[in-house]
Amino acid sequence: MRKGIKNKGLSELVIVIVLLAIAIPVAFIVQSWLTQQTGALPQVSTVSANIEKKWYNADTDSTYMIVNIRNNGDNLVKVVDAYIVTPTGDIHSITPVNDTLPISIEPKSSKVVLFKISGQVTIASMLLKVYDLASNSVLEVKAG
């Protein structure tokens, strides 16, 4: 200590130690809370679709398409809408032949669906609108 000067208050070293003693436990509490929050997020199902076969039937003047839709997630999903995209970019709504929309697909399973559109149409790709019930989200799935 210097002569003639009285030290009042805390030294800088004590202040740094007190701040560290507060900051480190707070950082661990925040980290623990964030870890719990990310674990609580709903898992969105992954859905894939493949066009297995497409053909035109002159007798019915319709284009048909067999599509394999796979639910790779852990939640039930429902296909609520289906569209085809032509090479020019036009989008047409299509309907399943043997099923009605919405089509439910159980977790870790797949479903083969026959779709039909009137007339002779060249199909570039297909779009499916899929609703995931557990996460309350809508997915757009493209099949090529």
C-alpha cells in the first residue's frame, strides 16, 4: 500500500474474480436451457417421391403416372394435393385413380399411387403438397 493513500472499495482483481464467479454458472445455465429447447423442436418428416412409370392411353385419352411416395420420417403424413409440371413450366392439378386425397402414409412406409390427367400431356416433373400432422407443417415434394 502506498503511504498516505487509503484504499477504499474493492481491488480490480477481486472485481474480476467476482464477475467470473457469476458469469461461468450463468453460461452453463444458458447452455443447458438452449440444449433442452433444441431437443423439444418437432421433427419434420422427410418425404420422397419417384415417378415409376408414365404413359398415354389413347382409348381413354388420358395420361397416367405411377408414383411411389415414401414417408421416411417418424410422423404420419398426408398427401393433400398433387400437380404435374410440363416442360414449358405449366402446372396442372392431377387426381389419383384408386385413392382420394388426402392420402395418408404411415411413418417408415411407402405407398404406390396411380394418377391420371385428361389428354396427352408431357410430364417433366410432379409436385406433391404433403401435410405433416405432428409438426403441423406443409412440405412441397418434387418427383422427377
